[in-house]
Amino acid sequence: MSLATISLWIACLAFTLFFMWRFTVETKGKTLEEIERGWRK
């Protein structure tokens, strides 16, 4: 693999991790019903 391929893979991974950290909701300790109510707001 070339350096460009590895760099692209790392950039995609970093973007994915940032997106998950920033934009996904915390569901630990919540019931399914509480999560569904949160999405309906």
C-alpha cells in the first residue's frame, strides 16, 4: 500500500470517530422507550 492510501484510510477513520463522538446520542442507562421519545422531539 502506498502512503496516499494509508493517509486516506487514516483520514476517513478520524472523520468517522469524530462524527461518532460529536453527533451520536448517549444511550447508556436509558430504556428503549426513552430513546424513542428523544428522537420524536
